[in-house]
Amino acid sequence: MVDKDVLTTPEDDKKAYLAAQKRRNIAIGLGLLAFVVLVFLVSIIRMTQGVQAAHGG
């Protein structure tokens, strides 16, 4: 059912679309950042373990 009192304009639709797109972009960016940090930390841990094993630690 459509409410006849509420009319949306193309400008309102575009603003809503851009706001949703911005939220999605932020979420994707944060997810990518978390992945990069995770890969970095795992790499550092594995390299540290390799150095310790090579030096008999």
C-alpha cells in the first residue's frame, strides 16, 4: 500500500542511494582493513617462530 502523503523525488532517492552506498563502502573498507591487519599479524608471528627455530630458541 502506498502512502499518498509521502512523495519521494528523484533527488531524495539519489540522496538515500548515496547514503547507503557510503555506509556499504565504509563497511567494506573496515572489513578489508581488518583482513590486512590479520594477515600482517599472522605473518609477523610466523616469521618470529621461524627465526626462533633457526636460532635454537
